[in-house]
Amino acid sequence: MVGIAKAGVEDGMELIGGSCIVNPMGQVVAKAATTGDELIAVRIDLDQMVPARKRWDFLGRRHPEHYGLLTQPTPRRS
């Protein structure tokens, strides 16, 4: 998961930043260190998904038949 947060000053307000990258087991593997503009990067090992998928099996619990309303376009209002 990549969580992004604005940093620096915008419209006179100081933004705190704090962007981070979290691995499938919930560990922070990279985090912004300052309150200024910053780029963070980390090499991702896709094999780390295997234990996470076995542990939580999110894909096996999906029920797309229940997503109908979420996937329909919003009706236009006149």
C-alpha cells in the first residue's frame, strides 16, 4: 500500500507530509522523513504477497455479485 500525503506550504498552511509505503504484512518499508517535498521509493518483492494471500484470502472472499450499485454509473441530473 502506498499512502501519500501533501507536504510543504500551501495557501499559507503547513502540511505535514508523512507519505509511506507498507508491505503486505503491514510493516512500513519506506517513509518520508521531512515535512518538505520528498520522493520515497523501495524495491518491492512480489513474493511477499504469497503469505499474505494465504493468511487472509481476500480474493477468495470477494462477491462481485454484491457490487452492482457500486459499479453502476451515477445518473445525470438535469
